[in-house]
Amino acid sequence: MKETDKKLNLLLIEDNPGDVRILREVLRDLPEIKLYNVICLSDAIEYLSKNKTDLVLLDLGLPDSQGLDTVRKISSQIPMVPVIVLTGLNDDTLALQAIKVGAQDYLIKGKIDPELLQRSIHYSIERKLADETLRLSEKRYRTFIDSTSDYVFLKDDQFKHLVANLAYCKSYNKTEKDILGCTDFDLMPEDFASTCEITDKQVIAINGMVISEERWDDKTFEACKFPVEYQKGKIGVGGFVRDITERKRAEKALIFAHNELENLHNNLGEAIFSIDTVKNEMTQVSFAHEDIFGYPVKDFFMNSQLWYECILEEDKPIFDAGFPFLMSGQKVQHEIRIVRADGQIRWIEAKLSPTLDDNGKLAHIDGFASDITERKQVQEEIKMLNAELEERVSDRTIELQATIKEMETFSYSVSHDLRAPLRAIDGFTRILVEDYEQKLDAEGKRLCSMIRDNTHRMGQLIDDLLTFSRLSRVSLNISKFEMNTLIRSVYNEITLPETRQRIDFQLGKIASVPADGILLRQVWINLISNAIKFSSSRETAVIRISCKQYKNMVVYEIKDNGVGFDMKYIDKLFGVFQRLHSVKDFEGTGVGLAIVQHIIIRHGGKAWAEGEVNNGATFYFSLPV
């Protein structure tokens, strides 16, 4: 060490002034060393806790500590600082024991010279550094093997354990201390221990690595064993053992799933195939190819172009047109014809799904092909039936138009030919009453009155029948209007002020929908008129109109507190000339609700009702939004 080098700080723990003086004399020739002196262990511990020290010179006989206990206390206080023990001429045995418990070297008092002291100091520092490096290395090694879930072990040439990591110890529910020195026969069942011993002997015999799978109970282990020189000239066995039970189960499940998938592919009616476009070869062909194409599966593996060669020449351009899409990673679907091995022409639906590599190049194609010949035949039959149906519809339309024309002629005839006799009956009866009133008794006058009333009713029936027949011929004029305004207008139109005084008319916020305003007006006229008519016997008639809006439909509702009706006659309610109440109780022709239903159906809606005798009725109808 040169004079300019950094000085070493030495602590001398010595209570004999003479020995201290001798050491100071020796150190005069070693200027690179700076010496500090304390006379007891307690002072040394206090000094070491406050000052950086490179080495300790320790006398084993101190006022407050004697012998090896002194070395132990100092080493525990400064584990990183080397210790040199100072002994007397007859203390060699004690000095050697001191080295075993933590000292790096010893010097005999009276035989210390500068060269010996310098050599001992450097040796002690280097040995301490080497010991610490080894300790850290062993700690890292131990941390590493204890951090893995694999079982790590080392055995000697007699296959007794020298090292066992934490996972290995836990597998036996033992500490490493319990395992060290034991063979496998001390730790596990004899049959499994014998299996392990066989592979241990193989490692020694071939002086190389042996990898094996070993089962114990319901678990499977993978063992990797290799030779290790644990002492000079002695070869033992080191190893890693991994529990691969779950992996084996997963592999078994994967094989099972693969077989199931393969069976599924082969049992499906669809021909499933995969093409490696880089190698231009088939990698998968299902058995359904034999049924659809008529060729054995092996032929497709031997000739990767066979699939394409089966396509009918006229349909190959259709198939070829899909390749640019496949090249760009897009799926393709075709309906094309193929020629089977036996010459039959069949229709197939081909679905192709591409896979691109990292460079965006086409690497793989997965495909499905289904025989759709029967479907095509059915489609052709449907096409022919549709053409035939269209022809029939055209013929029926012509017939219907002729029938409608006949009905219009009939309606005109009814309107005029029936009205003339009715007018005559009504006129002659009126003359009879006016001119022969003196000659008619009360019964005669009553009969004349009944004749005139029935002719008027017959006239109204004819008018309603003609109105109902015209509904089918009137074209819809769809527009959007304010439904609340329409309903309020109808109510005011069909009621007088004195009538409205006895009616509790409740009109909520009513949704508007596109409809024919004129026809919808007729619907509300008929429904509100019915509600007023059939609740006329109540002291106060209650009529409530509301609606509920659904996703694509609005349902309108008109409820009254009138006489209601029996639900067992609901099927007759919307029929033409169907009445559930007598004419003497409530006037009417029985056509109004039929008109309502006809108008609503023409708008794409539905009309229905609910009622209870003497407890009112509710009429509903729906219209599309």
C-alpha cells in the first residue's frame, strides 16, 4: 500500500498498556494504518456504533468479557468488519476456536512485526470480503430456489439430501433440517422411492441429464435430474421436479376436445377444409367431401387443386372473383355448381375465411361447403309457383274489378229502386193520416206512425249499407293532424249544449299519427255517439278518452259508464247489422262498429272492446306510428 492510499481505521480492544504500546511501535512503520484503542468490550461496542472501522484487533481477556464470548459479541455487532484475535504464547487452541466462531485470523503477542501485521490485516480484509461475497451469493441462490414453485433438491452419492428448497419441504410438510440426510425411502412410499432411485442411478451411470415423468397417488410429476459435483471428486444428483398434474389434465382435455371436434367435423353435412396457401397444400379435409364431391378424402390431400377442378367451368369466374377479397383479408361466400366424380352436377354454398400473416400476405384459408341442390330446386319451384300465382292474381284482380263494378251497379240500383217504394209508402201513409184523420181511430193512427218510422229506419239502413260498401273503394289520403282537435270537434258537432251538461267528457293528451283524417273523423263520430247513446240512462254520463304509445303503435281508448254488454257476444259486436240491444231501448242500425273496424283495418290497425253488463264498456283501436 502506498503512502498516498486511503488510510485504514483499526480499532484495538486491549486493556494492557504494554501490549498497546508495543502495537503502536509496530504500526509506526505502517503509516497507512490509523489506530484507535479502547480497553473494554462496552467501550468498543459504543465506538463501533459511531465510527467507521475497517478492522478490529481483539484481545480475548478483557475486564468485562472473556474468551470466545468476546468474539461472538463483537462479530454480531459488526458482521461486515473483519476481526483479528490477539493471543498469548500458549493460546493457539483458543485462537483456532475463535476463528471458527467468526474471527478471520489470529496473532501471537510478542511475535508481531510490521510485515506480519500488514499481511494479516490484508488477509483478514480479503477473507471477510470473500466470505461476505459467498454469503450474498448463497443468499441469492437460496432466494431463487425458494421462490420457485418447483421442487429443487441436491443429493450426495448415497442419494441422501444435501439441499431442499421451500417448495420441496412443504410437499412433505417438513423443514429442511428434517429432510437433510434423508433418502427418498425415508420420505415417501417404497414403490415411488424405488422409481426415483432408478432415475438417480441413471444420472450417475451416464453422467448426464435424465428427464422423466413420475406418478404419485393421483398426481403426475416431471423430474429433470443431472449430475453435480458437491465435493471434490464426489458426484451427487441435483434436480427440479414440477407438478404437471393440471397440465396433463389440460392436455388430455385438449386431445379429447380435438377428437370431438374432428368427429363433429366428420359427422357434419358440411365439407370443412383448410388450405395452407404458402405451401399450396390441404391441411384439413372432412369426410363430408366424399358425400358432396364423390372423391375420397385422400385425393384432396394428394391434389390440392382438386377442390377447384370440381367447380363447373361456367361458375369458375364467380369463384375467381372472390380471390382479391381473400387477399385483403375479407370473407367470401359463393353459390356455385360442382361436377361430382360420378358426373352429377350439384349446387354448393362455399364460405371462405382468410388468415393473413404479419406482412399482410394470404397465409391460410378455412372453408365450409354445403350441398344446397335441394334448396335450389325448391327455390326454382317457388319461383315457378310465384309466376303462376302472379298470373292467378292478375286474373282474379280482373274478376274482382268486374265484381266491384257489378256491386256498384247493384248499390246504385238499391239506392234508387228501393228508395222509390219507401218514399211511396211513406208518402201514402202521410196522406192517409192527414186526409183521413177523422176516420182513423187511435190504433189506426198508431199503425200509420209505425209504418212511417220503419220506412225511415229502412232508409237509414240503406244509407249505412251504401256507406259501408263504399269504404273499400275509397283511397286513403294519409296525413298528420292534431288528434285532440279532431276529437273535440267531433264531440261538439254531435252534441247540443244542454246534452253536454249531463256528460263528464274527459279528454287527455292524445297522440297524433299519420292517417286519413276524413275516415278517422267517422271512427270518432261512431265511437263517441255510441258512448253517449249507451250511457244516456245514467244521471251523469262519464266518457274518458286516452291513449298509450308503444314502440311502433298507438292504442286509443274510449271508456263509458253506460249499460255495457255481455262479453260472450263479443264476436258479434263488430258485425254488420249485429245489435246487442233492442231498437226500442237504443236506436241504430248495427253498422256503426262494422264501419269503425273496417276503417281501422285499412289503416293497418286493429279494433276490439271490453265490457260488462250495467258496468260500462271500453273500446280500443290501434294505429301504426
